[in-house]
Amino acid sequence: MNQLQALLNDSLIRTKHVENAAIIDIRERKVCASTFGFNVPPENALNLIYTFYKNLVQVRRGGLYFKEKHYKCVRADEHSIYLQNPDGGLIVVKTKTFILVATYRVGMYPSVCVEAVEKL
């Protein structure tokens, strides 16, 4: 297990604040770490990168499709996006180097993802 996977497990999964998480390397345009069983397809990783650089206004208005589910935007700024659907939610947080994406269920506290990103 690499350091990024350890960060995901220790800072997010073990605290039970999110369900699944992955880290996308912006420069390499690929997932570099993810929690067990959480596969982020390459097209979803590219879409999340594109969202922050070209598509944030559209995501605010129309939401985002991720892993074949539609999520409605609750809040978005240049560093984070909170999205929800009836099954739960999605949080996406960006740094200069990485994008952290995590899923959560009702009753979980996804804002802890921002704290995990600070550790990156």
C-alpha cells in the first residue's frame, strides 16, 4: 500500500466519514490511489479534471454524471464541489497536484475530505 492509499484509509475510510475515495493525479490524468474496490474509470477521472478547469459553471447548473449516476450540485467553488442524489453524495476537492473524489451516504460527514486534502 502506498502513502496515498494509507492517507485515504486512515483519514477517510476508518473515520467512516466517506464510503469510498480515490486520488487523481492531475498532471498524469489518472487515478493514483483508491480505496479497496473503488474503481474510477479513466473517462470519469478526465471529466473531473475538466470540470474544475472548464466546466464548473455547467456543473453548478446541471450537476454531474459520475459512474453512471447523476448528482445534483449543492455547492461548488474553485477548490471543491458537493453533489447529491437520492442514494447519497459525492465530494470532489482539488489541489494544485491532485483531485480527491469521495462518495458518501446520508449521515456521513464528507467535509472531512477537505482536511484530508490538507494532508496531501
